[in-house]
Amino acid sequence: MYLLCVILIVLAAVLMCFIVLIQNSKGGGLASGFASSNQIMGVRKTTDFLEKATITLAIVIVVFSIVASFAIPEVVEVESSRIQQNAVENNLVNPNLTPDFSQELEAPVAPVAE
């Protein structure tokens, strides 16, 4: 299920890239090269179709992303190494990473005036 959702998300993203590139922007975009589609359906209908397709694909990507987050397969815990097991069992820590408070600090002794 997860793999299917990921594949559908990727397909929708690729289609959305193509549709966004085809749309007519302020500078003309790639839509100016597709004059035949403008003649068949009309300029306004082509723009409406591309806008609706963009919105639909965005919604599809969001929905499949949410579904994929619930369908993520469970991670099987891998057996850890013996060194990690011994460290956890014996509660060992790296002495270089923790300060050593085992030695008591002695207060400096003031010289005694005689």
C-alpha cells in the first residue's frame, strides 16, 4: 500500500510539472507553442482546464501523502551488537564524555600565621 502511494505521488508530481510548464504565464510560457490546442478548445477553456488540473493534482498529492504516512511499514528492530548490549546491561558510559566527579575537590588551605 505504501509503495503504491509513493508511486502515485511521483506520477502526480511529474504530471503537475508538465502542466505548470504548459500554462500560459505573464511572459507567454510554453503554452504559446501549443497553438493547436488553443484553436481546438479555445484559449479560455484551455486555461481553465490547466488550472483545474493543477489544483486537482495538488489535492491528489496531499491526499496520497497523508495516506502514505499512515501506511508506512513497521520497522523491525534489528538485533544490536554485543558491545551495545553489554553497554546497556552494564550501564556503561564513555568516561571522556562525562565529567569525573568521583574525586572530591579539596578546599585550598590558607597558610597559618604563627
